[in-house]
Amino acid sequence: MGCPACGLEHGLPEADIPLADVPNLGKVSAGWLQQVGLRTFADLQAMGSVRAWLLIEALGIKPSLNLLYAMEGALHGSHWLEVKRQRKTELLTQLEASREQGLI
């Protein structure tokens, strides 16, 4: 049985897969990630979703929180709609803490 949100089977992609081929990430999102130096799924794993989102924002792009959830879902092998509310709250807390500390 597939994902309840989209019907597809999810799982962690191969480390060297290009970001444009990672489930949850489209060409635009992958392009933004490339602009901040991320090319592969392994790059995103190493950086994490919060830092990647902040770097995209620092480019002057206004990414939606859905991108944050999409990256987080991808990192855990799930559809972005399956990211639990508690995890979303944790991500937002990390995002705000990073902004307050000037961590980009």
C-alpha cells in the first residue's frame, strides 16, 4: 500500500540521487537548493532541512513552509503531508532559534 497522501511508495532515496529526482522536491525547489550549493540527497542530509531553508531565504527567495516540510519529509522517506504536527512545531522552533542566533 502506498502513501495515504499521494498513493506512492516512499523511502529514502540513494545518497547520490540529484535533488530534482528526490520525492517531494520539484525542479524549482531543486534549483533553489543548487543555488545554495546542494546537488544531491546526501548534500541535503548533511545540511538538514532548516539550514537549507534559511540559506534559500537568504538568497532573497521567499520559500513557503511547505518547502521546509517537503525537505523534512524527503529526509525521512515520507510525503511532506505526513510530517507530524509535533515535528512541524519543532522545525519552526529551530527556524526561529536559528534566526535569533543569526545562524545561516
